[in-house]
Amino acid sequence: MAKRLTREQKQEQAVIDLINKMFEIAGHQVTYDDVKDRKDDWFQQWTMTVEQNEEWQEWGRKYLMKTLRIPSKRAEMEMQWASLGWGLKFSNMEEYLTNKTKE
């Protein structure tokens, strides 16, 4: 029988899964293992669109709710922190903001 993960182990695995999914959604052939020991600003070396970030945020919110059994609002907040800490820079921010002001 498999040993159950502790809460801390689940949180560590969640970080790995979130970063891997971010790169997958952004279309990069990079994984957590490629960046885990880097001390530089690796998250500035790849980009994603604002829409891809929104997709990742939604996926991550659902994933965290299920995996860590936390409420939706807390999962949303955790994803905002994840985006701030490890999120890739946006490749289309100016275009996105221009379109938002036209709405």
C-alpha cells in the first residue's frame, strides 16, 4: 500500500505541477526540473500571453482546490501568488491593455 503524502509534500508537489503546467500552457519544452536549481531570473526568459496566464490561473485554482482541499477564494489567491513569484512575463500586455480599454 502506498504511503500517504503529508500536507507539506502535497504542497511541494503542487508547486512542481503548477510550474510544469505553466510551461505546457505557454508552449515551452521546459519543466520544473530544468529551472529548480537556477538562482537567476529564469521566469523572465520565457513568455506567455495574458490569455495563457488566465488559462493557467483557472487550471491551477481547480487543481489546488482538489489536491490541497482548499476553498476557491484561497486557491485563487494562491495562484495569484504563484503568478507573481514564478509566472512568465507577458508577451502581449500592451495589446491586451489596448483591447481592454476599447471594451
